[in-house]
Amino acid sequence: MKIDANSYGTLVVVFAIAAVIIFCTLKWVRPLWLSTIISLLMLLICVWQLYFFRVPERIPAGSDTIVTSAADGKVVISDIAVEDEYLKRECKRVCVYMDFFDVHVNFWPVSGKITYYEYHPGKHLLAFKPKASEENEHASACVMTPSGKEVVFKQHAGTFARRIVNYSIVGDEVKAGEQCGIIKFGSRMDIYLPLDAEVKVEIGEKVTAAETVIALLQ
């Protein structure tokens, strides 16, 4: 199982805390059944963290005309909104919310060249709330396809997320379906598409990063 390279430090901390708790519990907590339950719970948390930070193998469905989901999760917003940071115009917007049980590794949604990247510190509101897209800590990137279509995606931190990793370097060529970063713990991914894009998902739909087609570019 491959683990995200930026998550080793987090896992070391989690495992170390779990080991201390298990040691103290087995040494001092009685009755034995209670200390056993606490120890097993710590082990389950360690296994969950390994699952959470793994980099899953995916069969990419995206290209320079097919936009796939950049994150695992559920579609919570599908509307028309102004992308006022970089494009400065109305776009079709699809937002995917990731809960604690979704893989939080992110993937490039479309193939092309990185034309914009910016990291923004901010608040940590619940990621599924509308204001989260404006006020939360986030990182924004734009990929321009060979035909000139621009797709902006934004990684938003949530209440518990405290670190966003994004591999965007302006000028780099990227390929849909390859890892582009990770958001640690509950968070949201917003994708801004051209108005003439054909959106293929609906609110409430579960999506899989790199494999679920979000939209077709005209």
C-alpha cells in the first residue's frame, strides 16, 4: 500500500501517541477488559489513518477535454458562480465534500498547463457550508488545456484540516489523474468550469477522484 509522501510525519505522531496511550492503559487501567478495549481502539485509529492517507491506484478517465473529479467524496454544490480570484467571470461550479472516511489525496482534474497558483491562509469553517469557499484556508490553481479552456480547482480546508499540499508550479504540464496534492482531514474541493462545459454529475452523487467524469469540455 502506497502512503502519501507528505503524510509520514502525521502518521509518526499518530502512532507515537497511540503507543503511549496503549502502554499507559495496559500498565495502569483496570479492569483488564477496559484497557483491552482502549488499546484496540487506538490500533483501529492507526489502521484508519493508514487508510486515510493512502494513495489509491486509479484508472484515469480524464484528458484535455474530459474533466474528472479531483477528490473522493460527495457532490454538495452544482451551480453557476463567479470565480473572482483569477478568471473574474461566471463559471459552472462543482463542489465535492470529503468526510473523514474518504481518501484525501487529490488528483489533477484535467490535462494541460498550470497558468496560476496561489495559497490563501484563512478560517476553518465547516467545509460544506457556502461561506467556506470564500473564507476558509485554501489553495487555488488553474489548468489551461491545449485548446485554451481554463479549469480552476480550489482545495479548501475544513474545521479539522490544518494543512493543504498542492504540487502546482506555474508553467508545468500536468496530466489528468495524477496526484496533485492532499488536504489533511475534512475538506472540500471546488472545480470551476467554462460555461459551455457539459456537467455530468448531480448534487448528492458520490464521486471517485480520477475516475468519475465531472464534465465534458466543448
